[in-house]
Amino acid sequence: MTEQSAAALETALAYHRAWTNDDFERAMTYIADDIVCDAPSGRFEGAEAFRGFMGPFTQILTRSELLAAFGDDTTAVLMYDTDTVPVNGAPGAEWVRVVDGQIAQMRIIFDRTPFDAARRASASMASGSE
Amino acid sequence: MTEQSAAALETALAYHRAWTNDDFERAMTYIADDIVCDAPSGRFEGAEAFRGFMGPFTQILTRSELLAAFGDDTTAVLMYDTDTVPVNGAPGAEWVRVVDGQIAQMRIIFDRTPFDAARRASASMASGSE
């Protein structure tokens, strides 16, 4: 019998479960110190830069749903939907490369447009216009 | 020997190869008449609605690179990078569900922000302001 090995997928899922279950510090244990993460807003290099990018997002998360998860021994892809305080229905996709049980490289895709719109609406309300 | 079956992945890849190789009509042969596609701008129902969404994008495509492809017999996920006439480095991710060799359901994720910005810049130039 051929056993399909999927160590990277397991790491990606463990990371995902942690940050979607309000345990971002546990999620960070799956992030390599020298992670390189390409996100819509640019590249984040190193775990602290990654924390600054991803941490605030986990704080506004109100719901998440895993839509798909595939992977092998070295790479994996997850797709998920989220609701957040400013935006409902904000799906994301992540490709990761895993080295020694930690995510060394990530590419994350999501649509910034609704978040930008929510920010503008919030700023507009704060300034009293409209 | 266990043969890993991945019919949905094969369909997803055939669709992807077709539209990234300037053969959108061939790509459409992999799209079910009653496809339901959830995109950043909303839901497209039916092959003609899908054509109206995806066709124009393939016409501005100048480069594509498949970053990841995983799947099984019924579903698959692709992640790819693209360059387009208005925007370079516009990655996307697609999850598909395949029925009888055609894509019956798709969820596509990409960042609209750079496309919106390019459109605004172009409109601004056309109107002569800055």
C-alpha cells in the first residue's frame, strides 16, 4: 500500500487551526524565523514582520471556514472564507512551503478592495462627512 | 500499487492551460453550462455570465506562471501568478468542483486593488487631470 505523505499539509493545517481558533501565539510556532511571505500589500520578511501583518487580521476575525486543503511533503495550499469585523465574506488562499515543520515561505491572496472600502467609510464617518 | 486518482485536477489544469495559452474558446469547453462562479466582484451563474467575467481578463494577459496545483477526483485548487496589460504581478487562486469533466463550481480569489488603481489612473489621464 502506498502511503501518501503530506507533512507540509499537516503543518499548514495546524497553523490554520491555531490562528482561526484564537491562538495566534500557537500559530506563530509554525512560522519559521526567516519566513518570506508575499501578500497583496507586498513582501514580509522574517517572523516579526509576518506577525505585524497577520496578527491584526486574526484580531478582527469573527468566523472562518476551510474551503479546501491540499498538499504534499513540501508544499500545501489552503483556501478559506472568513468574516471579519469590517468585512463579511472575505476569502483567502495560501500557498506554503514547509521546512523542518515550519512555514518558510508563504504566498497569500485575498481581495483588499472591501477592506479599503470599509476603512474609507470608517474614516469618512470619523471626520463627520456624510 | 495505489493509483491516486485526480480527474478534477486534470480538468482544472486543462482549463488553465487553455486560457493561459490564448485559447479561451477551448477553455470554455471545460466550463459547465450551469457553472456557479464566486469571484471578488460577486457571483456569476451560467457559462455566458462566466464568459463575460473571465474572457476580458484573458485578453489583457501577458504572462502566466502556475505556482501550485493540487486536486482529487472531484475538486482541485490552482494558484498562479499573472502579468496583465494594466497590472504586473497579479496572482490568483481558484478552487473548482468538477462534474462529468466540466467545471460546475468555481471560487476565484484575487486582489482587485491594483486593477482598480490602474483603472482610476487611466480615467484620470483620459480626463486630462494629472
